[in-house]
Amino acid sequence: WVDSVYAQMSTEQKIGQLFMVMAFSEQGDQHFEEIARQIDDYHLGGIIFSLGGPVEQSRWLNAFQERAKTPLLIGMDAEWGVAMRLDSVRPFPWNMTLGAIQDNKLVEAVGNRIGEQARRLGVHINFAPDVDINTNPKNPIIGNRSFGEDKANVAAKGLAFMQGMHRAGVLSSAKHFPGHGDTAKDSHHDLPLIRFDRKRLFSTELFPFDQLMQAGVSSVMVGHLNVPALEEGIPSSLSKTIIEEHLRKRNQYKGLIITDAMNMGAASEVSKINSIDVAAFLAGNDILLIPNDIKKATKKMKRAFKQGKFDEARLAHSVKKILKAKYKVGLAQPQKVELKGIAEDINTSKDDYLIRLAMGEALTLIQDKGVLPLSENETLGFLSLGDDEGEAFYTALAKERNLQRIHFTGDRSITIDAAKQLETIVVGFHRSNA
């Protein structure tokens, strides 16, 4: 099937297969028509869906698949389920919560259910799991998207999550190679610097990626990162040395290699000569995700091909890998999402159960100096800190124990005077789930 489809493609169609553009089903008819025209004009290989609703997204997806001459590979960023992008769906716990669970079979079950949600919506590849190691508390973009700061735990959890998705028939993606955990910048805006030497990178940052590649992860997403120990002065996503030597050859990796979004600030304006899209392809990426301007990107790719900057063999290498992925997810046969019952199928009692179970199993007792269980006979103080009020926690605890709320107003003396009257104080530190 792969060879047959490839043989019938023009050079323009082959180049189009390399691109996935982003669609927002919340944005209405004008945006729908824009994406539809891009499918027609540039022979797109895939769509990555972002914000919207499950029914409307599926309606768009069906229309796009009918329009495409070559079936589209459909992707989503659904790290904690399709609720990461879609309204009216309950979110699963973020990776940091899953990282605290001792039983990896439960993490696999969560990954499997997230995969089932994706398949029900016609999505073939989930850009997950994030296997960055969360070693920098100032990291503005990874944080609770990571399974934690321990490389073995991150690898084990990522592997379990991946296997769960695979069991549901959804392709996986380990990101953001070679490791976005220890940075203090957000690559959506700036190019983060990874300062470690090669020994540290190979022993720590690359460890989860190596484990998942050896276990058959479907794809690896390359981040826009400045890693001088591997190659100086060029983002990892545009570095042939990093992609060929440290990603592909070290693990004899044959899966898809995908750029992080090409419209991110860390990648834009880097390669003026070839254009960023050509530079990323020449570096060894197979799929070019979310180009800044699909018209300009395809034009420059065609020009680079005519100029001999890459040949038919290089094009075939990536396009046939993409077609193999499409074959693996069943796209050799027409696919259509059944719209009836979508809301019920992706919001089930199984989801409620798994979410509650995962949250419960993630609860971790760091230490207990004879305080627990909390006394039933005394009045306990409750002080809430953080950028969220913690009402759900307070309400649940108030059903079980006598609580007196201590309000932190910024006047330390008032807070301390209230606390002095109490033997035991529960302090909650709560963050907004936004």
C-alpha cells in the first residue's frame, strides 16, 4: 500500500505529506475553509487539532478526510487526555500526579483510556508522553507536565503510558528531545539553553528517551533547545548532528522524527538561508509540525528539491515512513467518525473511576510525627496558601473534622494571633488548575 500510494504522488504531493497544520474547531467556518483550502492546495500529510469541542472537531475531521486525496494523519496534544484541548471532557491527572503513583499498571490504564478517547475521535497520534525530567523549579513550561525529577521513574511512567496508548491503537510521541526539563525559558518564546556536559546529558536527560525508543515509541518530538555540548549555536530541532547521531543512530531508531511546532519563538528566524522548514528537513526530521506559513514553506521546499539540496531518496525516506504510520493506524481503508454518542463515549463512569483512583493512589505521605490521623475532638485551624482558594479540599475536610479558617491577609500579626488559639493547623498550598 505504501509503495503504491507513493508511486502515484507528484513531487508536490510528496512534499505536502511532510507537513501537519493546526486546526481549531472553535474558530468557525472561515477557519474551516482555510484549512480545507490548504488540504487541496498543499496536499497536507496531517492535521493537529487544538481547541474546540468533540462533536464539532469530529465533524471537521470527517470533512477533511473526505477532501484529502491521501488520508490525513490526525494528531492532538492530549497529554492528560483530550480535555487538554476540548471542552466538555473531564481531564485526567497531569503527569506530575501520575508520577507519584506507585503502581505503573494504573499509569498504563490511564494511557490506555486516553488512547481510547483519541481513537473514538478519529485521532491517530497523541503527542505524548512528555518524558522531560523536571529538575529546574524555575521551568515555565514543563513543570507538572513532567512525571518528576527522577530519571528512572520518568522512564517507567512514560513507558507505561506509552504502552497503554499503543494498546488502544494510538501512536505515541516522546518529547521534547534531548530534554526540556532543566531550562528557565519557555521555547514558545525564546531559545532555552541546556548547559550540561555530554556525560550528564547521556546519563540523565537522554535516559527516558533511550528507554522509550528501545521499547518502540512511535515517534520522537525534537525540541527547540540550545544544547552546546551536542552542537553549538543551533536549535536541536535543526541540528543534523543531534538528530542523526544522538537520536537515530544511538538507538538504531526507525520511528518517526517530528519537530516541535515550527511557529514557536525558539525556532523562528533561525535559518534565513534555507528557511526553517528546509533546515529542519535537512537535519533529519520527517514531519514538520505547524509551519509558520504553509504556502512559503512548501514553496521553499520545492525550490530546495530543484536545487538539489535534498534528493528523491531523502524525500522517500520520510514520506514512506509517514505512509507506514498511516497504514499502521488503518488509513489504507476510509475512516469516518460516528458523530452519534461521542459525548457519552468519551465521558464514562470508567473515566470517573480512573481519575478518582489515580488521584487517590497519588496521595503521598512524606512524614508523620504523630499528627495523623487528625484529632476528632479538637478544633483544627485551616490556612490556605497559593493562588487558588482550595475550596474543594476545605469542603471535604470540613465534613470530617471541626475546622476554623485562618485567613492570611498579609498582616502577619493577625494570622499569628488566630493560630495561637489552636493546637493543630492544616496548611493547604493550592495551585490553579489553569
